[in-house]
Amino acid sequence: MDHSSLEQNHIQLDHISFSFGETVVIRDISIALQRGGAYALIGKSGIGKSTLLNLIAGFLKPDSGQVTIEGKQVTGPREQTAFLFQELGLFPWQTVFQAVAMPLKIHGNTSDIPARVLSLLAELHLDQHKDKYPHQLSGGERQRVALARTLVGNPDLLLMDEPTSALDAMTKEELQSLILRQTQARNTTLLFVTHDIEEAVLLGQTILVLNEDGPLSYLENPCFGIQNPRESLAFYDETIQIRTLLRVESR
Amino acid sequence: MKQFLKRLLSSQLMGFVCFLFVWQVLHLLLNTHTVPSPLDTIACFFSIPFVLLKHAGASILRVVVAVALSLLLGIPAGILLAVNKTIKRLFSPLLYFLYPIPKIAFLPVFMLLFGLGNPSKIILIIFIIVFQIMLSVRDGVAQINPIYFQVMDSFCVSPRQRYRYLIVPAMLPNLFSGLRISIGISLASLFFAENYATQFGIGYFILSAWTKMDYVEMFSGILMLGFIGILLFNLLDRLESVCVPWQRRSVDNRN
């Protein structure tokens, strides 16, 4: 896959730079992401992974360069880009049903809201919790509600900032396979930031390693999409390869 | 029997019985006309029910109108103070200057400007409670988790939708706390607001009995003021459980 080509890509970052005051966070990065692809973004803490995600989401504007999605320059948040925040941001005053229905109401998709929401809740095994408030749910259930809220509008791009960092191992595995199933079924492009190398290998078709001087390393992931990846040798080879790469970068 | 006793002990009635007991002890200890016996007071209370209800009705009407108008003024002002930096910078010092001043000091000004009738009484109560409501709303909006605004941004909401889905529900718990305090203060301020140019209102009734040195009647008026408080606070609790159901469930969960 050529990740810097300017041809028909879903998302294109052209020579993006961004600074917080005097501190340069992103330095001249160009990436091309293809529609329906799953991309893991990894790198050292404070290297600008979340900033890059925020630039693509339209929450931040680059100092130079441009972000284009579907050939249109990103100048602010767009309806078809969904963002799953690390803190989730579920409103305490909304029940599960209300939270998932909200994006549809906001975007004026008022036809058949209950049916669409209930069917998604059933897919995510949340139907029995539809009248509960966030404080009445477990961590994993809250995470699934936030995922349902981002997916209900059928976005073409899903951005996730450390989506499973606060979960225990079992819940994390469940959520990871759920994310994969849901995004593949919708042909949604997935770009996520993670510190967890195993998660990157499980969810990422391509693993992007953000380097200190800006440009990215690309690793095609041979384990992506295979049955029970954790049981394959290639999975461990891939994690070792990434760990070595990160270690070299940090030196 | 055990269950009956448990229910009785935990009921609101038990609190009232304890209060009457302390009152009776005080009456016996002080042995003065100024603290009449609770039994005499209750007898007086039930001997003039319609008189008391008439005065209570006038007071409730003044408090409800004042609270409603204070909400109309205080909610938008509180939101503006929280979301608009220029307005916050301009008006916060004025708010802090006016908030601690005893507003009752402005009563002559209100009498001069709005006459001796109901308008000056209602405006006095508004002036007393509106700052509380403004500050409660302002703090409620200012305390919204910044990530919630980012969630709203990610859904590309209009300003109206931002108010509907985020700002208004987020400020409600604080608004109800502010309302509870405001109703308490407005009931207390009736005593001043109804001491001139009126013959209706529980404040007037208490003051009139006081000047006649009819302490039994005065205390039955105080009793009625307490019942007005119970009525208004219970109504507010009901309204809160409808408007802020997530708070009720989180309290229930903790219990």
C-alpha cells in the first residue's frame, strides 16, 4: 500500500505541522489512509498522536499543510467523522437509549429512531440496559454505549483515542473484537491511538509508528483479520517487531 | 409492632413530634407568655383555619411570582456569565459587590419606585433571590466537563442543540440547589416585605399579632409559615425528581 500517494484516498494529510506555542508537536507529516482500512497509531508519550487525531477530527487547525477527507479540506468537525474519546464523555443525564439516539436527532435523521437505536443496542448487547444512566453501568458497558453513540450515524471515519485503556483484560478483548466487527461491517475507516502494542496488532491492518522528527513508519500487519490472532506465531513476531522499532526510536 | 415503631421513628411526623416536645419543654422552663404552649398554639391554629389560609395564599402567590420572575431573569443571566468572557469580566465584580449586601436596605427605594402595593414587595423578593439563582446557574454551567463540549463539537451541533443537549441539563442540579435556598430566603423575607401597606400575607399576620402581643396567634402564624415551607419544598422535590431523574437514581444507588 502506498501511504503517501495523492490518488483516491479517503483521508489525506499533506505536510502537516502543528505547534502548541513554541513547542512543535507535529512536524511535516504526510499520510494517506484508504477507505475501510484499520490503522493503529503508536509512538512514545507526548509525541503528538492525540494531536494528530484532533487535527483529522477538525478540533485543531494545522499551522501548515492540509487535511482532506473525501477530497474536501477539513476546516472543522464533520458529521461523518465519529470520535471515541478516552474519557468517553457520556452525559450523566442521558440514559443509554437517549445517548445513542442523540446523534440521530442532532443530524435530523428522525425517521425510525427507536428501531435503529434498539437494533444497535441489541448488536452491542446493551438492550437490557437501555433505561440505565451511565453511573449504573460497568466500565465495559459504558465503553460500549460510547461506541454505539459514535456508530449509530454510520460514520465513514471512526477516530479513537486509547479506547480500551481503562478496561480489564477480558472486557478489553470483548470490546476490541466488537470494534473490529462493527467497523468492518460498515466499511468505516478506523484510526486509533494506543499505547498497547497487542491492541495495535489486533485492530490495525496497518500500524503507523510516529517518530520523534515527525515522519511515520508504516508496518503492514500480516495478522490482521485472521482467526484467533493471539494463538498465531505471527502475532508475537509482529508485537516484537513493533517493540523493537519503538525501542530504537526512543534511543 | 416493631415495624410500626420503626416506620413511626423514620417518618416526618416523628420529627414534628420531637419539635413539639422541645417547644413544650421550653414553654415550661421559661414560663413566659412570649413562648406559648404548643397545645394552645395548635388550638388557635385550628380555630382560625380560613384566616390563616387566606394569609398563606397571599404569601404563596407573592413567593411563586417572585421565584418565577427570578428564574426568567436569573437563568439567562447566569448562563451568559458562564459562557461569555466579556460579560463575565464586566459583571462579575458587580455581582460580588451586590450579592452580600442586605437587599432589605433598598426597601425605601423600591417603595418609592414601585409604590406600596404588591409590585414593590415582589420586586424586593426578586432582588433578594435573583443573585442566588444567577450564581447557581453560572457555577452549574462553568463546572461542565470540557470533554462534553468536545463531544458536542464532534457531532457538529448548532448553538441551540448545544443548549438543549448539554448546557440546560448540566445546570439543572445546581439550579435546583439554588432554588431550594432561594425559596427559604424568600419565605424569610416575607416578614419584611409584608410589614407595610398590606392586610394580607403570613408576614403581615405574624407582625400584626406581635404588635398586639398575642403570642399564641403569632406562633400559629409561624406554624403556618413552616407548613408553607413544607409544601413548597415538597413540591420542589417532586419537580426535581421529574426534571433531574439521574440525580435521584444516583442518590438511590448510594443508599
